[in-house]
Amino acid sequence: MDKNITRKLGFWSSIYIALLGVVYLLLLGINFLTEGFAYPPSQTVQLWGGIITFLTVPGLIVQFTAIRYANEGENKTLGAMGITFITLFAATVSINRFVQLTVIQQGAGSQDLARFLPYATGSIMFALEMLGWGFFSSLAALSVAPLFSGTQLNLSVRWLFVVYALFSFTSVIGYTTGLPITAAAFIAWGPILLALAVMLAVYFRKVN
């Protein structure tokens, strides 16, 4: 892939993800101020959170593809693994959110959809969300982290990917064991993902 195209795709996909991340955090902040620590979140938050998540998915596909081709001189296997895992993430999360934004919205109130509600007890869709965000995105982050080395910026990106993976995978452990550490997901998929997007935008701006 042409280096200039790679750089532009990486930069603009990171900006795109960062903007969606800001909107997501604002949404959570407004919900906290009005509802407190309400669980499940209000229908408005669930709807807009689902839309933001669905829109974030293609951005991450582009971003990880750009990471792979911006580091062609490094381990290509790791870059390919990153793309593979983020594609599995995209498949599970996009299916989950598309069902939420279509079938669930159209059949609101139906008892037949109880286990497909995003935050219901025993929710099938929440399990898919944890599989995608918690498991596959963690593996994608750990795959590409070693590709960043040398400069202080690159090392910061590397360790932020590692921290993201740790928090994200912690949420999977919490979900499967019933422990309250599932809340680590909100840290990984909120502020850490936003910080990563901003730093990657800077990285792609400087990459040769």
C-alpha cells in the first residue's frame, strides 16, 4: 500500500475514532449528571451509545489496517494478526449493535426479545459485546503493540495498547466470573481508547 495513502487513512481514521470517543464520553457524562450510576442506562443512552459503537467499528478496521502497512519493515505477522483479530471484533460487535438498532428498536416491549436486550440479565447481545470488545479487541491491541518502538511517542502508543488490552480483558474475566471488575471495560473503551486514537493521529502525522 502507498505510504502516503496509509498515513492519511491512519490519521483520519484516528481523528474519526477520537471524535466519536469524545461524543461517547460526553453522553456518559450527561447521563451521570442526570441519572447518576443508573444501570441499565436510559433508553436514550443505550440508543446513542449503540449508534456511536456501530460507527466506531469501521474506523478501527481502517486504523488497524493502516498500522499494519505503516510498519511493513517490522514483523508483518503481528500486523496481520492485528487485522484478523480486529476483523473478528468488528463482526461480533457490528452484528450485536445492528440487531440492537433494528430488531430491538422495532420490537420494543416484546417478551420474545428479552434475552436480546443489550443490558438484560443473561443477555445474548451483551455476551457478544464482551466477546468483541473484551476478547478480540484485546488480542488485536496486543498483536500490534510490539510494532511501535524507538521514539518516545511510539513507546507511549505501545504501552497504551498494552494497558488497553489489560483493562479490556479484565472486563471479560469479570463477566465470566460474575466479579464487579467488569467495570474495567468502561475505562478501556472510553478514555483509554480515546487517548489511543489521539496519540495514533499524532503518530500517523509524523510517520514517514
